[in-house]
Amino acid sequence: MWEKGRGATMIRTAEVFDAADYQNLIERLEAESDYLLFGKGERKSTVEQVEGLIQKVKKEENSSIFLSELNGKVNGHVTVFGGGAPRVLHTASVITGVLKDFHGQGVARELFFHLFEWAEEKGVTRLELTVMVHNERAVHFYERMGFEKEGVKRQSLIINRRPVDEYLMAKILV
């Protein structure tokens, strides 16, 4: 399903046929940034595994994968995993990334506006994410999108043999 976007950028829900493009996007993002859970070459997934992930997510009412595409090429994503237990069906965890060549062009903002519309339609009232405390650019973006810091996960990651703290951030949509 194609969604309206600004200019030639389109935001749409990932389909199984997008598995190779989605996998390639994730690998490129991980190669470009030290701010992600996996570093360059650390993720070991096959296209078949990614196809399975997309199929699983499509079956869940409170999960989705949104892709940003410009001129037929995927340049960013928001992946949302909803809670599975009845008491957390209203909650979803957000993972996102936009290729460096597209930073500052409104791609992430469009993805998040699409995410907020989707969440409202699905009854998801709490969106949460983690971000490394030293990733100031991302922290400021999330704050502009209405996310608030709820706490610090101390030494939650080890990167280059050094402990890294993360903020837990959330946006309440009610």
C-alpha cells in the first residue's frame, strides 16, 4: 500500500517482496553508524529470515515496518514491535534509521508522522525507544517529535570495549 509523502518520497508498509531491500538498508545503516545495536557486519540474517520477520510483523495488529522510498530506492525505516501480552497491547517499541545521505531532508520526520497516524488507528497509545545518551542529534530529534526521557539504562551496551548508557524515551499519544 502506497502512502502520500512529500515530493517524490513515499512512506509505505513493507511487504515480503521488500525483504532484500530492507535487509540491505539495515546493513548500510549499521555500516554508517556506531549508534545502533549491531555494528558493521555483526548482524547475520538471511533474506529468508527477513521475509519471515516481515510476515510475522504483518500478522500482528500492533506491529509494522514502514519504509521511506525516494525514486524507487529505500532510504529509511521505522520498525515498530507491539506488546504481546494483553496489558501491553497499547505499547510499541520503535527502531528507526535513515541513511546519512538523507539526513536533514525531513525523511525521519515523515516516517514519524506516519508512525503517529498508524498508532492512532491501531490504538497504540505509548511509543518507546532507546537511544545512546551521546547521540545528541537523535535525542534532540526525538524530543522534537514529542518523546520524553524516562530514565537512563546505565551501561546497557558495550561498544569498542566501553560501556555506553542509553536513554529510555517514550511518547504518550492520548
